[in-house]
Amino acid sequence: MAETPAATQDLHARIDRALEELRPFLRSDGGDIQLVGVLEDWTVEVELQGACAHCAQAAMTMRAGVEEAVKRAVPEVTAVRAVNMPESARG
């Protein structure tokens, strides 16, 4: 994923817009989400914040909400993963 700084900024902006759509739902439960970065294989890394960082339902939120929204907004993305997935949410 060798991109120019402008292309990287655009990519991050598109991802941030997708995350922004989810924030009201996450914040209503005391949580939030922050973009950490995008890896060479187009995996998006995010950090779960607030209540989301400790929620047993975080894995479902990541799959059904976050990953779906990000992939819809940025089809090049291959996966989305939380760098701090709660132990209680891991299968």
C-alpha cells in the first residue's frame, strides 16, 4: 500500500467518515472508536475506547458494525481489527 501523503490522507478521511457514522451508537453506550492506522495489506486498525474497550460484545460490534461500515465506505479494506480487543470478547 505505497501511497502518496495526499492519498493516505484521503483514505484516512474516508475511514473516519465511516467511523463517524457509528459514533452516536457507540457513545450512547459510553464508548467510542479511534482510527490507529492502515497496514500494508489494507487492514484497518482501530482502538476501542471507553465502555467499548471493556465490553464483551465488542467482537460483534466490530464485525457487524465497524467492519461492515468501513468496508462499505472503503472497498479496498480487507479487514478491520481492534488493537485492544477485550479479552472477554475473544472467542
